[in-house]
Amino acid sequence: MPAISTLAELLAAGAADRPAIRAPERPPLSYGGLRALAERTVGSLNALGIGRGDRVAIVLPNGPEMAAAFVAIAGAATTAPLNPAYKDEEFEFYLTDLKAKALVVQQGMETPARAVAARLSVPVLELVPGAAAGEFTLAGGAPAAPTRPGPAGADDVALVLHTSGTTARPKIVPLTHTNVTASAASIAQTLELTPADACLNVMPLFHIHGLIAATLSSLSAGASVICTPGFNALKFFGWLDAERPSWYTAVPTMHQAILQRAERNREIIARAPLRFLRSSSASLPAQAMRDLATAFNAPVIEAYGMTEASHQMCSNPLPPRPQKPGLVGLAAGPEVAIMADDGSILPQGEIGEVVIRGPNVTTGYEANPEANAKAFTNGWFRTGDQGMFDEDGYLMLTGRLKELIKRGGEQVSPLEVDGILSEHPAVAQALTFSIPHPMLGEEVGAAIVLREGMECSERELRDFAAKHLADFKVPRKVVFVPEIPKGATGKLMRIGLAEKLGITA
């Protein structure tokens, strides 16, 4: 079988009458229907002067239309999904930075993106939903001839996303059809997906995790993806019962919210068993992994991903091979290595920067030679994460290089401290962060969310940490919070947390 290198080829895998895109309380869209929709979309965009390489910004609510629009529009042009929650000035930045040729919004949906597009003279295309989940037509725009018509090729850019920009101006990451189809195939292979599988997607679809791990990996296996309106811990078990998925993928904060409701939903879990659960996009505390596996009586597969790798880089394998709590698994997509500061590759067991190369890795940030010079060394992409391989080839991450806390002459890995604090029976969530210090440069702080109905003092937690950690790693300040601040994709925000919580030097 020839290698799949475009989204059109990827969609060809599913049997015509099998469901491709599903949604609660909607009839499904079959593979035959999705392929026809994708072909029609190429024609309708070309008729509006939009072709290969042209940027189409997509501002749609989470759901089946967003999943179908991504797949269909990428077959003709370059998709740029944006967070619908952005404010006016954010839309202005992104639409300008992207040089968007059009903006797709849902008919009747209020969004500041409309006014911004009008101000910037970007044509607005209205997405009109059909009866089946994900079925749509596009209205609006003016007839024109595209520069590059026809279906997109392997080297065309399917998707552009911006980096999260926590410490700098967001960078544009272009991902080609080859990049995203290679990543989807790796994930489908890792998870042994078959047409019988169905993924319950609770991840936002403006994020690489939801787009590739939930949607494209399912479609590349001829399986189905069940598109929800977004994560909702109160509705999760109802969806599980009604839709009977075989798996779901989420970030740790979502898993932890689900875990808090698992006990009172034991009957649903027994009635709607999952084949496995997948966690990615942030580190899953070892205790949470064990608790989830017990609650769902299913393996929890932790994976390691980032936008620049079209999501997946490493993954824990399925049983009978071991899942190692606290480790992100074996290389599962690109080649993965550990690099020293001088650019040499380190042997197993040594700590250095995690680097990757392979068909799913971006060839570089757009129009940013300075960032690319820093990001690539000898053909390897530098992830900015620090880690090491254990004796079985499983990767252990020790932290983001820019998040390591430098206390005097010592380096503290926030992930290690998170892991220890999470083992305390009263702790539901822990996030270690740096506090500025006049003498030491930085000091260790921790934000803690306690389990429902449990109590614990700062002194008690510090004593607990001191039993397992060297003195310089023990948090000097512990703050108890009802919830830890999260980014738009559910990621916990370490950088700048001291300032957010009002903790000063």
C-alpha cells in the first residue's frame, strides 16, 4: 500500500458507509459523505479565488462542523483554526499575522472576528450546518480565480498554528499534509486503532491535540470521532453512556476533573467500558495515572506531544507492554534523542535536551530565521524539554528548560516536585513554580488544590516533601487555591504564576 501523504488520501481509508464524524444527538456523517464534502469544498473555495497555500482562518465552536471544516478546507487551502474566545485585538493580531485570505464563521454566531475581518477587508464565509454531524455548505465571498487551484499536495501546508507564546511573541508553525498524515498514522499505530474504534473528543479543535490525536488519527484508521461541544465534566459520563466510545484523549486537568466524578458514575463506567484512556500535552502525575486506571479498569496511555511535531513524539505502549507512570513512553513517530549543550547526542541514562527529527516534524517557523537558528541543530529540532531515557528506552521528562527553577547554584525540576506533592493523600493537584528571590535568584513555590473534604497545612506538606526531596527542592511557599490558572487548552500555567497569585520576592 503506498504511503499516505495528503488528507484526501487519508480519507480514502474509511469504508463509504461507515460513520466518520459523529456528535451527540445528530445523525453521523459517513466516510462517503465526508469525502464528497471535501471534494465539494475544494470546488467552492476555488470558485472564490481561494487555492493551495492561501490561508483560511476558522473561528467555529467546538463540534462536528469544526472537525469537518478542518479536514475539508485543508484539502484546498491552508487552515488556521483560531480560539473562538479571543478578543478583538487578538483576532486583529492573528488575522494580520496570518495574512488571511478568508475567515470562516458559523452562520448566526456572534464573534468579534466578524468586525475585525471587515476592518481588515478579509472576506467572511458563513458555514451553514447540514443535518448530519459535520455536514456543511459555505455561503458568501465573491467569484475569483485562484492562483493555485485543485486538491492540495503532500508538500502543501495543511495547517498553521501559533505557538502558545507564554514567554515571547507567538511563532507561526506551518505543518504540511505529509507532517499531519505521518503523525495521524503514528498515533493510530501506537493505539492499534481499527474501524471499530470511536474516540470521544473533548479537546478544543483549535489545538493540535484535538485536531490530530482525536480527529485525524481516527480518520486515518477508518474509525470514527465523536465531536462534543467541548470539555464538560458534568456531561462527560452522559456522553460516555449515550455514545459508547472505545477511548478518549485529554489533558491532565481534564482527566483530574473526570476522576473527581468517577466514583458516583461507576455504573456508567461498567456499562460503557473503554479500551484505553490517553493523556497528553502536559505531564500526568503518576498518582492520577494509577487512579484513572483503577477507576476505569483500563490502561492509561500517556503520550508526549507538541505543535512542532504535529503532536505526538513519544507514547507509552498498550498492554501487555508496561505503562510507566511518570514517564512519557517510547519514541512513537519521529526519532527522539537527548542532546548535550555542544550538540552531541548523549547515551541512555544521561540528562540533556530532548530533540526530534522525522516526517511529522515542521521544517521550521515561518519567516523567523532567528527562531529557526535556535530551534534546529544538525537537522534535529530542539524541543526545549529536558529529559533522559531509562534502560527500557522510555523517556522521562525532567522539565521545560525555561521552567527549571535556578535556586542559587542548584537546578530544581518543577515536574519532580509536582510528582512528590501529588503523592500526598490530601492533594488533588500540585503545580510547582518559581518565585523571584533577591539573593538566590529564584525560590521554589507550589500551588495546591486539595481533594474534596480533605485538609492539610503548609507545614504538613513541606514536611512530607522533605522526606522525599533534597532540602533545596522543598517548596518554601505553599499556597492553597480552589483551582490552578489554566490556558485556553487546559494546560496549567507555570510561567508567571507567582505574579498571578500576588507572590513577590
